Amino acid sequence: MRALLTGVVAVLVGLDLLSASPPPRQVLVTVAAVALVLDGVDGAVARRTGTVSAFGARFDAETDAVLVLVLAVLAAADVGAWVLLIGLARYFLLGAQALVPRLRAPVRPRYWRKVVAVVQVLALLVAVAGVVPHAVAVAVLGAALSLLAASFGTEALERLGAGPPGAGRREPSVAGSVLALAVTWAALVAPAALGTSGSVVRWSWAATGIPLEAVLLVLLALALPRRAGRAVALVGGLCCGLLLVLLALDTGFPLVLDRPFDVLGDWSYLGSAVGVVADTHGSVVAGLVAAGSVLAAVGVVVAVGLAFRRLASDVARRRSAATPLVVAVTSVALVSGGVVTTSGPHRPLVSAPTATYLADRAEAVRAALADPAAFGRVLADDPRAATPTDRLLAGLRGHDVVVVFVESYGRVALDDPSMSRVVAPALVDGERDLSAAGYSVRSGWLTSPTFGAAAGWPTRPSSPAPGSTASAATSS
């Protein structure tokens, strides 16, 4: 059935590319989606009925490859020829296996590679359906291609390094354990160590120490059964990885907008950033940058999750060595004066930077949720609401007034030497022309809730923003 549906998809793709009146894309997307769903159903039925066979598995794999190839051909017509790499990846591997016999060595199936295969079809369907902007489609397909390259690359490495059949499972390497410990430590201390100095992102070693969250992870690994401990560690690591992505946004946003990232309202700026890159360097570069950013974020989350799980697994495997280590670290925490990170010359050796950062961000979300109501109360409390309108701005009665508001850039344009040498003479010339025409000019500074032309809530600027220029030209 799936092979038949794949053939239907191939015919629909041919009609879409060659026919003067192609069928609606919705039909093609629907048929391909049904074929994708049946892929999962076929496997489940075969396992339940005991009809799993090597031929069936190979036939399913080749059917999937054909479906991906025909969808990639259609997506390439919309997005670019590079998308064909997604459809041809399977055949590149088969060609390499024909040239390098070691690449035909059997390897253990990996569930995440099945997920990557499904992601390819989903990404291609999103692209050909036309439901997202072109730049987003490029980013989605770029991320999918990156995942596919990682999947085939790791599979090739496993095949090249596969031992003889029947070889026992290898013990975890010391290097892997050390790497997992390093990634876990860096992820947990990053909220305290990562920061900015001017326009440069810096890592402060003075702010690092032993994270209390790592001690808690080890305690859970010791207290829980091994499988449960690994599961809890994996979930905790994935959550920590998401916090690192948020931390990266919090670190980068002040460099551009002079305030931290607003979890509730700033996601639209990510699309704007892609648009700026597209306008400056083209949609292909923007798509690659977006895909790289998405892949990096996913990679960070997955890497931290796997590091947490590996650390929990190592602790559970070596309980006798881990227990006295936890006791020693706990004692050090008590002696060093507590576990709360403090400012000043004295910093406890053991701190909880990730928990502190999470609490701070939760408070920021609470404040953001309360902002609209607070802003509404400020607007409602108008001290001049009771003043009759004919008494407002009475001193300007009988004059022609033009109010010019230069949003956000006013003060920066005068304070920044790179702009002031152009702007200042223009202002002098403008004032001279207005005076000659019989106008007098007065200018002043307004406290602006914006920075870099990006708006924020006026009730809570993160720091004093550059003042905007408000000029009033009045006829004499």
C-alpha cells in the first residue's frame, strides 16, 4: 500500500513540474502524509504479528528513500537545487558501500535515526505545501539536511569501527565520561559565568565553582533505580539545555536592544533578524544562518541531555566511589558558607547558578504578565484629565506648531561621533533655514522605552534608553 501511495506521489510531482494545470498541492501533501503514517503502522503491525523480515525492512527503507527523493525534487524546484542532497543521501551511502566493503558491516539500529528519517519527510512536506515563508522553508530544510548528514555520518563511522560479529558490548570510555562531566559542569555554571563586557561576550572563571544542581543530579542517580535515574537525568538535562538557549538570547539581546530577552513577546524578533540577513546577504545566506542557529540550539539541548544521562549512568555504575564524593562536596558547601551565589569578594565554592537563573526568569515572566495591567493604570491616571481642553497648551494659541519626533535615534545621532559629524551640520543648517522663514525651534529629550528601533514596555525599561529627540517648530 505504501509503495502504491509513493508511486501516486511521484506521478503528482511529475504533473506539478510538467503540467500546465497541475493538481492542487494539498492533494500531493495529503497522499504523502498518509504514506508517512502507514510507515509507522506497517512496522508496528509486523512486530506485533511476528512477520518482521530482513526483506521487509529493506523494502520499507527503499520505499522511504523513493518518497523522500520525489519530494526533494519538488522542493528543489521551489527552494533550490541543494535540497536534492536530502533525496540523494541514501543513494550516496549505497554507492559508498559498493566502493568500501567495510561500510556494509551491520550496526545496531538507532531510534534517533528513525526520527531523523521522519523529520526529512515532514520538512519536505512543509516546504512543498507553501504554508511558511520562503526563508522559513529554507531554514527548515537546512536543519533537516544537517540532521540527515549527522545521521548518515555517525552510521558510517559505526560501520567502519564495527568489531567482529558477536563482540561484547564495550565498556564506556573514560574520555566519554570526562566529556559528559565537563559539559554538565559548563551547562550548570554558565548562567553565572557568561556575560557581556561592552559589545563582547565573556566567560568569567571567577564566577564558576561547584554547581549544587550537579550534586543533586548525583544524589538522584544514587537514590533511584538505574533506569529511572537515567530518565530523570535526561529530562533534567534537556530542560537545562533549553535554559542555555534562553541564556544565549539573554546574552545577545542586550548587545542589540539594551535589555534581556522577553520570553513572552520577543519571539517575533527572530523572524525579523532572518529578514534583515535576507535583505543584506540574500535568502540563501539567511536560510543557512537560520538553519545553523536552529541546529546549534537543538544540538546544545541534545548534548546537555545526553551528558546528564551519561553522568547519571556512570554514577549508578560506580556507587561505591560516588557516595563519598557527594559527602565531601556537601561538606565543602557547608564550610564555604552556603550554596547561594553572592556578589563581592567572597563567593561560596558551591552555588546554584542555574536554579537562581531560572528563578530570575520566572520572576521576569511574572512581571511581564503584570505589565499590561500596570501600564493601563498609568494611562488611566491622567493628572490633566479634568482640565478643560480650551485651557490645554494655551500659550500656543494662535501659533502654527509642528512637532517632530525622531524615534529612538535622536540622542544617539548627536552623541555618536560616527553620526554626529553628519547630523550636527544638518541640524545647524535646518535651524538657520527655519529662522529665516520666521520659525523658532526648541528641542528636548524624552525618555524613550525603545532602543535600536525596537519597542519595549514603557513601564519597565531595563536601563535608561537613549533619549528620543522631540522638536517643536513654532511660527513667530
